[in-house]
Amino acid sequence: MLRKAFSKLRKGLTKTRESFAGALRAVAGGRSLDDDLLRELKRRLVEADMGVETSLRLVDAMRDAAKRGEIKTGDEAVAFLKSRVLETLRSGEDNAAVGPRARASSETPYVVLVVGVNGVGKTTTIAKLANRYQQEQLRVVLGACDTFRAGAVRQLEIWAQRLGVEIIRGKEGGDPDAVAFDACDAAVARGADVLILDTAGRLHTQEPLMRQLRKIRDVATKRIASAPHETLLILDASTGQNAVRQAEQFTGAVDVSGLILTKLDGTARGGVVVAIRDAIGLPVRFIGVGETIDDLAPFDAEAFVDALFEAESPAAKPASRQEPIRN
Ligand SMILES: Nc1nc2c(ncn2[C@@H]2O[C@H](COP(=O)(O)OP(=O)(O)O)[C@@H](O)[C@H]2O)c(=O)[nH]1
Ligand SMILES: [Mg+2]
């Protein structure tokens, strides 16, 4: 993995690492593994938001390994834990790559539909993704299908201007699926490589809004065969177990193909990534580790676990000076 990406990931996980890895070392270091320590370790896992079920499963595995005589000390237990967490994150499809370059048959444009509840970071993440694709010399078009709030279109527009990418927006108060329709046509006409569709925040219980989302998807499928190629659910990691519930509920209501977890930088709840992977089988594509345009790291299970349990790493790079856009 690139050094820069690793240091970004490490920096983003600082809070989680400090409270999680720091506490693990403090309670487990130089001790023998007994029931007291197992209880203590379980508490730390739950506190890092790995979820009660996942934490129990991990502790049971530790207890079994101890019974078999495979682990005897606290330090061995932590090493065992690390390998089990890595296993959980690696299970199933685990491919950070999203985009036309990642596909064998690269029909274009590659359509990415971005969904999630309000305020989780959809629009910001779209800007980060657009920036990434541009750096790969790909031509990007954005579709502002969040017609619900006037500020939402404006926010995406500001990012588009900064990045110099084309944005398709609808008429005031227009239908989101009409914007999707225009955006697909424009992306085809311009020979775009990637089309990213922003959508309004919604809850899985808001049936009219979920129906609207499926309409947007259907329009994309009609205009561009096999689109959307990727439907990304954005989750705010700092909401902990709420993010796990959102993942379960959203994936039950629409076809989601991958996840992006945002705001890992501001939280000690980084363990939620493990809980989500354990609860639903979807791959985590990227993680958001800040508010600036390049604060998006491809999800790499090994690097993530290393960063969580604190391994050797290159020095952190200085923070970017770019200002985030708020609305
Ligand atoms: N710290 C941090 N803030 C983020 C991240 N991603 C988004 N945000 C902030 O979260 C807020 C809501 O983001 P926005 O993209 O408007 O969310 P949306 O409603 O889902 O489109 C904004 O203030 C963003 O700057 C992240 O990875 N880290
Ligand atoms: Mg938005």
C-alpha cells in the first residue's frame, strides 16, 4: 500500500487507536490470560464499537484458543485478536477498487449511485471520489439528484467548480429521476468515463423516498445498460451502532454493492467497521478520514488492522490546507 495512503489511514484512526490499542496494551500487557482479562478485553471491544455480537464472538474464539493452550498471555491474546479481526474484515468480497479501471469489461460511463441518510457525508465523499477519478485521468460527470434542498445542489456545484468537473442539475423543484435521466444522457454525450449521482438523504422507513431512489436507479439502468455499476451506501462511523443498523436496514431496502465509512477521523469508534463487516457481507470500498478533498483512503483490511492495533508506520504527512465546503 502507498505510504501516503497508509499515513492518512493511520492519522484518521488516531482516536480509535489511542483508546483501543492503548487500552488493550494497558490491560493485557505482561499478564496471563484469565477470565478477568477476557471480560476486560470484551469491554474494550464493545467500547470501540465492534458491537456486542462481534465482541462476544471474538472473546469466545480467544477463550477456545486459550483452552487449547494456543494462547497463554495477554500479549498473545491481543495478537490473536488482531488476526481474528483481520479475518473478519477480509471475509467475503474485499475489493477497494471502484471504477471503470477496476472492471474487466469497461463499458462507459461507469455509473456510481450514492445513497444514505442525511448528513453522513454523501456529497463530500462524491467530491473526493471525483477528485480520485480525475487523478486517474478519467472524465467525470456529476448528477445533482438531491433536489430536495436548494443548498444541496449548490454544495455539489461548488465542489464541481473547484474540481473542474461537469455537473448536471435539474430545474428548481424538479424530479430527481429527471436529473438522473439528463445526467446519463450528458455523460454519454460527453464520452464521460464515470458518472456519479448524488441523492437526498433518506431513511429506509420513508417509503416514498425509497421508491424515488429505485426510480433513479431504474432510469440509470434504462439509459445505460447495467447501470448503476456501483451503489454505494455512505455511513457515518462516528454514529457507532447506529451505522450498523443503517447498513442492515438500507441493504434490505435497496441493492447496495459497497460501503464507504466516513468521519473515522473524528471518532474513537473505528471498531464499527468490524461490526458492519460482521453484520453484513458487503465490502467496504473507502473510508473518509477528514473533510478535505483528499481525505479518502481505499479500504485495505490489513492496513486498517495495522493502524488499529498500532504497527510501525511512516511519519504522518502534514495536514492539507484545503478548506471544506459547508452549506
Ligand atoms: N471529519 C469528517 N467530516 C466529514 C467527512 N465526510 C464528510 N464530513 C462532513 O460531514 C458533513 C456532512 O457532509 P455532507 O457531504 O454534506 O453529507 P450528506 O448530507 O450526506 O451529503 C460536512 O460538514 C462534511 O464536511 C469525514 O470523512 N470526516
Ligand atoms: Mg448531500
